[in-house]
Amino acid sequence: MTVTSAIASFAVVAGMLTVMPGLDTALVLRSAITLGRRRAFATALGILCGVLVWGVAAAVGATAVLTASHLLYDALRVAGAGYLVWLGVGMVRKTLKERGRAASGDAAGTADAAGAEATWLRSWARGLGTSLLNPKNGVFYMAMLPQFIPSGAPHLLMGVVLAAVHDLEGLVWFSALIFGTQLVRRWLNRASVRRAIDAVTGTVLVGFGLKLALADG
């Protein structure tokens, strides 16, 4: 296998994984609809940074430890599950609070709550944390990445290159989602729609968290 064929083959596998509906897509869509384009790109960038970290870890063999150690895997799995449940519950609680403020006519309080969440750094950190605390990412890279490193090729460099390919595909996919959402954001940006989206996304995150927590490591 040559370097070129390895990159091309990995791009096909990573591309299929990228466009599959999942947690990353849900988070970016939610950010695009409720927080706007810049915050959505910040969330996407955080996710892509996490992917790059997993790629480098797989290249240097760090994820082998994660795969071999059942205790370490379970610790990361439980931490990731707790983080997802915390995010999801936070979104649902925010929805309920905003609904209560809207019912009482406190529009200023609702706007302040939304503004407090809509910071670029917090959006980036949310995406990064979600990516890093998902042990499935580590297992995927540990299982797949070594198969696409040609014999004699430097592992670290190839790991970075392959993760960068995955990131590039992710950037294209997330950009399409974000810009596509902006076309209908005027309709989606109504308070009632935003609350519904937060409620649905929060419930999905809690579901992902519980599924991860109950998964058989």
C-alpha cells in the first residue's frame, strides 16, 4: 500500500463515518440554529480538534492503552456519559426556564440567558469535550488507523495526515450543514422553535449518555 492509496482509502472510510447521523451532527445543527453561524463553527472546530487529538494518540499508540485497559476504558466511558447527560439536562432545564420567562413576559431574562451561553470559547470547549470524552472515537482510531499506515511510513506523521483528512471532510460536512441551516434560520430563529430544538437536542444527548453508560465496554 502506498501513502497515496492509504490516504485515499482512509478518506472513503472516514467520509462515510462523517456523514452518518450522530452526536457531532446534532451538536453542530443545534448551535447553527440557536446560536448562529460563528458559534456553530466554533462547536465544529472543537469537535475537529478532538478528532486530531485522537488521531495523534492512535499514531503514537496511546489508544492501545485505552483499548487494552478495561478499567481505563470504563472510566472514560462513564466520564463521557456523565458529560453528555450533564449537557443534555442543562439544555432541557434552559428550555424550561425560558418557557417560564416567556410565560411571565420576561423577554430580557431570556435574552440574557442566551447571550451568556453564546460565547465562542464555550462553544469550542463543548465540541472539544464531546469529542475527547467519547471512547468510541479512540476505539475507532485504534482499530482503523494502523491499517492505513504503509510499512516503513512514519507513524506519527501518517497519523496526523490521516486525522487531518478526516478533519477536512468533517469541515466540509459541517460547513454544508451550517450554511444550509442559515437559509432557513429566519424561520427557525423564533423563540418557540429554539426552545423545541434545545429540548429535542438535550433529550438526544441524555439518550446518548445513558446508552454510553450502559454500553458493554
